[in-house]
Amino acid sequence: DGVVFNYEESGKLIVDKVANDWADRASFRIEMVTEVEKPQYTKEMMEKVKDKIGIFSTSYSTSAAGRKKNVKAGASFINGNVVYPGETFSVHDVVTPFTYERGYAMAGSYLNGETVESMGGGICQVSTTLYNAVLKAELEIVERHEHSMTVGYVQLSADAAIAGTYKDLKFKNNLDTPIYIEGIANGSSLTFTIWGEETRPSNRTITFVNEVLSSTPPTEEEEKDPTLEEGVRKVISKGHTGYKTKLWKIVKVDGVQQERTKVNKSTYQ
């Protein structure tokens, strides 16, 4: 329990005492006006956080050493966070800054349609994996952005990019009890588990399916290279197929579809 001190009412008592009843200075004593404030979160509430309400894994076993370091570092900063009812969690705020001191390294990331080396490259796999766990927990997505180009570790429209301060993954705990985020990166797979109180019926299931609206194959562009022999061509980048997609949330009860809701619409260059 906490104690709230009422400054205004206590101040009035002091003024009244000084003005009207201050004959004996040695016995000057006033009981201040306070009230007991009950804790917003209790031990009983926290004891309800014992169910896996959302879990998702991705593989990064084939990643380069620098990218593996970044995935591990990002997961470690998210691991152990508690999000209370009504609070919003920002991945960007938790995983940044990207520095050597915080365990990050240089690795590949997307920039203006190309793959370049950047500090913290690969952190988007961390935010993407968490995004899917949050979707399964059915928490409220506040902000989410697709990558500029497709990624290979999740289905289309299931990714969540982190870039500067203009692309972030934010979600709100819309439940009545806190959630606890567990993140484990073991060198080959990354898993996020959202712990909370499971109140959904056991005969209700949710799945997420993408729908491809259109696709655009990459175009070929040739650049002259005086360092190559005459007639020799070298592939610098195979390019990416562009897509416009939607992600649907499908709710079934006893195997019968009850809802089909659009989660997001994504465009990939």
C-alpha cells in the first residue's frame, strides 16, 4: 500500500492552527491529511501470469556471425520485460542504441533497395518474431511496418521492420493482467513467448494466412564494368520479386470458421 499526501487540505490545517490556535508553541502538532492508495498491480495479479498465450520461432542458423550477434543482443534486451495492462511496448526504444558496447555488430540490412552493412543489421528478425508471437497472443498492434523488400524467415505480410525512428513495432497490452516477454536466441533459432493469463476457450483456434494480391518480377539492369574482360557478365544482385499482399486472421471454433479479419496490407519493392 502507498500513502498519498494531500498538500492542499494539510496546508489549510497549518494556516488555521497558526492563525487561531497557537498559544503553546511547544505543543504545535497537526495531523496531516493522507489517504491510503492501494497498489495498481498485486502479487495475486502477477501470479496469474503463468500461461503461454503466444509463441513464435524463426531460424537464423545460416546467418553470418555479425548477424547472429545482433539477433542475440536484440532478444536479450526484450527478454524479461513486463508490460502492464494499458501500457504500450516499443521494440525500437528497448533494442536501441545499436553499439558495440551493447553487443551489436555490423551485418547486412536493407537500404534504398539494396543490401548494405549496418550496425545492428538483422534486428528486424527480432521484431518480426516478436510480432508473430504478439499476434498469436491477440494483443493490440499500435504500429507495424513491412520491409522494403521481402524476407525469407516468415511468410509475406508477417514481417515487422525496424528502421531509424520512422519504422517501429509497438503493441499495447489490451488484457486485464500483465504479460511477461521471454526471448531466447540459441544460435540457430529465435523464440519469443508471451506469458499471461489464458482466458480464451480451448476449442477456439487462430491462424494467420497471407493473400498475394499481385506480384512484379525484378527488371534487369546492366552496368558497364571496365575491370571485366570483354563479353563477361557478372550478377551483382538477383533482385527481388515485388508483391502486394494482405495478412488475414482466421478464427475457428470447433474447427468451424467464425471470423476472417484483415491484419495488415503490405507492399514490397
